[in-house]
Amino acid sequence: TDGAAGGSGAAVSDGGSASVGVGVAINFVRMENTAIVPAGAAISSVGATISAKMASTHVFAANTVSGAGGGDVGVAGSISINIVTLTTTARLSSGATLSAGTGAVTIEAQSFSTMATSALPADGGVSGAESVGVGAAFSLALMEENTKASLEGSLLGGGSVAIRAHTMNALTTDAKTGASGGGVSVAPAISIVIANVTTQAWASAGTALSVGGSVEIKAEQTASA
């Protein structure tokens, strides 16, 4: 699952009073990837795999550029907002029964994602304003990601058991701006990242495991911002 938004704003005034260029991009994504054996289900098999994985890395982007030139007053603003919620779940639910014989049992959740957010000036931002030049950039990245693999129901048999949750999350943000004017130049730039990334793998309290092979319960997470 991918999602992207882009915005571009540029304005040129030939001798007028003002030139204003504004670029806005808002990218909002809510994604759920689930593999769940529900409560009340009864499965009999030789081994089983309950897997919520992915074919490729999720890619999310929000990018803007803006610029203004000429006139008495030049104003340019770039605003980029990225809001992404990712939920990946693999679960044998409480109240479900899996009779796996002598086969291997795997419960696995996997989520890999990248998110890039940028608010940048076009051609230096504001240039050529005779009296006042104002260039502003604001980028905001909000990421909520939960990856969970769990054994909560009843498992009967099984040669080996693996419960795995794996998350890789990489965020980048960039806010730059520029302004020049004959009298006053103002160029603020703000970049904010808020990320909450959680990876969990577990067997519920009270769950009895009697298997013929190994038991692996593993949560692995790599996150950067």
C-alpha cells in the first residue's frame, strides 16, 4: 500500500503590488493488514501458517515547493502534512482451536514502511520583492504503526511453533525556505516528526504449549526518524 501527495505554488508579479505562491500537500493513509483465526473457529490440519505479510515496502510521501517573485510584497509558503496509521495483525484468537498434528505452526506479522515529508522553496523561495519578502515552510509527519503476532487460543500438537512480529520503519522530514526583499525579509522553517511504532509477539497467559519441536516467540523492530 502506497500513498503520496504533492503541491506546487509559484507566482510572479511584473510591477504589481504583491506576488503570492503557496503549495499544500496533505497525505492521509489508514491501512490494515490482518490474518486472524476468529473466536469459535476449530481447525484440524498438519501444521498451519497464519501470516499477515507484504509484497513490497509501504511508501508514503507528501512534498511541496513554492516561490514568489516581483512586486512590492512577495510571499511564498510550503505546507506538507503526512498522517499514516498502519496496523498489521496475525492472531489465533481466544476461543479458537487449532489442532496441528505434527506439523510446524507459524504466526507471523510483518510491516516495512518509509515516509518522506518535505516543504521546500522553488528557485530560492521569494526573490525580487521590492519592500517585503516572506518565505515560510512547514512539514509535519505523524506515524502510528502497530505490528502484532499472537497466540491467544488453544493449540493442540504442533511439531514446532514460531510467533514472529517484524517492523521496519524509516521517516524523513525536511523544511527549507528562503526570502529576499528590499526592506524586510522573513524566512521561518519548521519540521516536526511524531512517531509511535510498536512491535509485539506473544502467547497469552494461561496458554499451554506442548509441541514436538522448538518454540520461538520473537519481536523485531528497526525504526528511524
